[in-house]
Amino acid sequence: MSQQPTVADIFRRAQALRKEHSDWSYKQLSSQLVKEFSGGPLPPLHNLTIPEQDDRAPEEDWTAGLPIVRRGIQFNDWKEIVSGILLSLEQTENYERARGPEGDRDEWHNRNAGIADAVAKGVGKWMPEELIALAEKQGKK
């Protein structure tokens, strides 16, 4: 890879490989990622995030491997970087397998709790009926 990948780019690649090769172990994933990214530029240290993971698991799970990634970048060690990314991926997958996706498993983690009534009132007050009907129709598809 000639362009500098971000941590999120490498994580997305790990997810894609996981989908393509669901029978692979994390060790096989690690070997493939190290082979793909070794020799290329290291990810930047200033942006160690995987933004879309907030919707999949709590922050403490998907960020589990980021300190290992940071150490790998500091020591120019692709194996370490990939190990950290795969730790975050494994934690996220384990969480989803055990609890279901974030926001769906119980009332406590429901991101709409406490605001649903206010949203409905605001939408009902300010949004024309035909737009509400269109939005509901689109939501059912």
C-alpha cells in the first residue's frame, strides 16, 4: 500500500477479510494483514480511532487494542499494530455474539430512551403530515 493507511482503514480491511474468510483464525488474519501492510507507511499516531465501532460495541471493547497499536507504531512493528487491531476486532465480535449489537439488547443501553417522546412531539409540531407519511413509508422499506 503506497498511501498512508489509518488505523480505521486497517480495521476495515481486517473486517473485510473476516467476512471473506470466516473460517480463518485470528492468526491467519494477522499473517495476511502483516503481509499486505508491511513495507508501507505506518498509520499516523494522531488518529487512533475506529469511528463506526461506536455502533457495534461499548468503547472499552473496541478500543482494547489501541494501546498495542500505538506501541506498534512507535516501534515500527507491523505485527504489533495488527495484533492490536485484531484484539479490538475480537473484542467487538465477542461482545456482539454475547450481547447483540449496541443499543438493541435492553432498555438501559437503548439510545432512544428518554428522548423518544420529545422527538415525536417536535416532529409532530414542525414536520408537515405528508413528510411524516413519506418518512414512515421509507422507514418500512
